[in-house]
Amino acid sequence: MKVITLREGKERSLQKRHPWVFESSLHSGKADPGETVRVNARDGKFLAWAAFSPQSQIRVRAWSFDEAERIEAAFFERRIRKAIDIRARLPIASDAVRLIHGEADGLPGLIVDRYGDTLCAQFLSAGAERWKKTLADHLLAITGLTKLYERSDASSRGLEGLPEVTGWLRGEGETELTIREHDWQLTLDVAEGHKTGYYLDQRDSRKLFADTVRHFGCERVLNCYSYTGGFSVAALAGGATQVTSVDSSAPALARATRHVALNGFDPSRHTALDADVNQTLRDALKRGERFDAIVLDPPKFAPTVSHAERAARAYKDINRLAFQLLAPGGLLFTYSCSGGISADLFHKIVAGAGLDANVDGLVYARTGAAPDHPMTVTFPEGEYLKGLVVIRTA
């Protein structure tokens, strides 16, 4: 077993069971991509068993902090089974669920979503890539399924020195799937959709949006960065009389339009607008439009902390415009999925946007990812999705 030794004083993160070690913390040792290594403190004390990533700034990702544990096929079977057993206990109102959420489930670099009878997986680290065959075998054996589509095409693969890979890893079939979420039907394509096909992490926020639209009697709703219209379907389910979905992807908007019909809503209540969100907000403001509820669910503006300052300006700008477009008593559902933006910073950005818009509001709710996308107490970086629901009061 190859040994990686950390510099003096750099052992604290692993002692606190944080799974990452950066390149700058290493004193000595090297290994092949994804190879299991023993990680020691400078004094030789055992810290973790980990996967080595020679091309990544995150040079070591811990598998286990138990010196007696062996990183072998049985280890991955136990981890996968534990993660799936936890999901079985969660109140998930859908037949689509995240089964494996990387570090939170003790499997760094592995993301697995289940869409009905099909699994879709991302192998995003050198360690997950090295154990891909074993992981795929256990995933299918434990779930009893036969189809697993691979979507290892995220940009983070490049940071690991890994090529993009997509296609059927096990079995085959249609990539266009229909799932149930709450009382709605939604469609996705595991080969073409964002991430593994859909944003399951916003499942609970979509239900909250439907319930809130209904409770407050919101009639005019603007859904920005709508993708395939999950929040739009929720708004219509909540009784909104006019919903506008704005996105820069014509195929996504076409699917959103199909979702409206699939769920039995009057197509005349929905407008799909292929346009830039920022410009759309500005144009609506010039026309004097007002909305009872606005959703801002943009893509990742700040993938790392180094991008936070620029991203903060972008978040502030769209939130300022949205505040101005809200009717008195209107609701803003605003989100950030940027890992480089903390929940505290996001709140400050939204507060600053309200000040610039000369708008005050009450925080009605704070939201995050659905519980099948967990964050552990030792890995706060897992809290990537932050949301605020604000009622405009002035």
C-alpha cells in the first residue's frame, strides 16, 4: 500500500473527518490515478484510506477513517446499501430519487440518480472511475435494476485528468423517461438533460411553490431560468392563471410546454419565452409589468470561492430587478446553486438587492436541497443549494 504523508499541521481536516486534502498539504508520496493510499500525519499516525488524484488540486479524497477497514468490493457494497437504505426511510414523493450523493454518502465523486427503472450515474473523481465496474455491479444488484446510463461529462472530470464519457454502462433502452413528482408527471432525457437528466434537488421547493401560490392566491407568475418548467407546472398546480417560463434553451422550453399539457393544464395559461433572463426582467420593468410570484433559479454563477465576487454582482442584479417587478405582497423564490456562495453571503446579496430596489420584505422560508441530497455535519461544502422565499412588504 502506497503512503501519502501530510505536512506538519495539515492533518486536522482529516481528523475532523473532512474528506478532502489539497495538493498544498502533501509532504510526500504519490500514486496512480484513483489508487487507494494510506494517508499519514507527519509523525506517521494513520489518518485515512483514500483515493489519490495526481492531477487534481484535491489530491486526496478519503474513503474511510477506520484503519481496520479494507477498501475492496465489499466496502463499496456496504456504502451503497447504506445510502439506499437511508433513502428508503425518507419521505420522497416521487419515483425519482438521488441514491448516492458523493461525499455525503462516503463515496466521493459518485453521483447516482434513479429515474423509475433506470439508474443514471456520474463518476467524477479518479477514485470513482477506478472502481466504476464494481460500483455499477453493486448498484444494479442492490436495486434489482438492469439499466444504468453513464453521464460522466461534467467539467470536473477534466480537473481529474479524465475524459468525458456518456452512454449505457449496463443494459440499454430509451433515454427519454417519464417520472412522477408529487401529483405531477415530468419527462426527461438522461442522455441530453442537465446533470443526470433533471434537477431532483428542487423537488421539495417545487411543492412549496405550488402550496404557496395557492395559499397567497398568486395569479401572475414569472419563472426565470425555467429549464423544463418544473416550477411552472407547480405554479399552475397552485392555481396561477398566467405563468411565463423564461429560458435561453428552446428544447428545454419545448419540454416545459409539453409538461403543461401532460399534466392537463390549459396551454393558454402558459407562455414559453426563449430569451435572456436579465434582459427580459429589464424589458418587463420598462413596460410596467408586475408579478405576484417570481422564481429565480439560475445556473451556477460561482463554481468556486474565487468566482464569488463576480457571481455576487450577477445574483444581486437579477434579484434587484425581480424585487422591482413584484407586486406589493408578491413572493420571490430565489436560489443559488453555487458552491462558492455561502448561505450567509447569499442572504446578504439578496438583502443588498432589496435595498438597491428600495424594496423591503419578510423572509417567509429558507430552503435547500431535498433530503436525498444530504449534507453531513463534517462536510459543509455539501450545502451547495440555498434558497430564500421573500414576501415583498414595501
